[in-house]
Amino acid sequence: MAKRWVIAGGGTGGHVTPALALGEAVTERGDAVLFVGSERGLESKLVPDAGFDLEVLPSEQVMGRSLWGRIRGAFSILRSVGRARRILKTFDADAVISVGGYAAMPTALAAWTRGIPLFLVEPNAIPGRVNRLTARLARTVFVGFESTRGHLPGKTESLCLGVPLRRALYQAFAKREAAKVPSTP
């Protein structure tokens, strides 16, 4: 039976590229996928260009802003949780995968409040703020580096599986000679 996956997050290429790789893998399995992100992040262009549906939330960045900007950003994220809950219900999501970034927070919280399994993907050596904050709500955090596990809160269940790569990038790497694998992130 086909599953219905929501992939949430974005903002930068570091979030969007692994999200697209996951979307490709999900659709190859015959499952349905819906992306949820922000209209301000790279996902607003890259996700539709890759042929996927994208729902946008009016969430804004919190960190790196003035006090007023942080307050406005926090309220936009809280407001977006209700919309994210409706998106999850309408799509009838079986699970949510958060790839991080401020656009992921409302959907991660919505999944948690609706009792939908939440999984995180953390491709960075040191987890970003959103993934650190939502890690306790997730069933599993999939990390790109073994050392990342030590930066997760408490007793967070995690698996080190590497960073998801898009099919085209994987094929480009496969054509090259084998390179030395770095010993540290």
C-alpha cells in the first residue's frame, strides 16, 4: 500500500537538496510526496522545478534578526502551525520528514500535535536550531555524520546513514574515479 509523505523545510540549498533527494526516493517507491516550505526559501523555485507539489507557509526566520524581527518571526511560525495541521489532514499524511530550516518548524510541530510520525534528516556536522528543538519530538533523526549524534539532545534515537543525494548528482559522482573519504566532517 502506498504511503503519503510530507517533506518539510528549506530555506537554503543545504536543506532543499537533501529534501529533493528524499522526494525522488519516495516517488520511486510509488509513494506520494508533498513538500511544505516557505515562499521565501529556495524551495519555492527548486521544488516546483523538480516536478513536485509545494505548499507554502508564511513562516519567517527568527534568528539573525532584530528583536522585533525575532518576535514577528516567532509569531509567524506559531500562526503557521494551524495551516500546517490542515495541510497534513487534507493530504492525509502518514509521516513527516523534516529537513530543517525555519520553514520546517510549523510542520514538525503540526505532525507532533496530530500524532503523525516525525522523522528528521540532519545533513550538517552540527545540527541546526530547528532540528535540535524538534529532535525530542521525532521518532528517529537520520544524521549525515557519526559525530552529529553527540550534538542531539538527550536520548534522541538517531541513525547515521549519510547525506541524501539527488539521483543526477549520484550519477555524476559514479562516473568519477573513487575519491578518498574524509575522516571528519
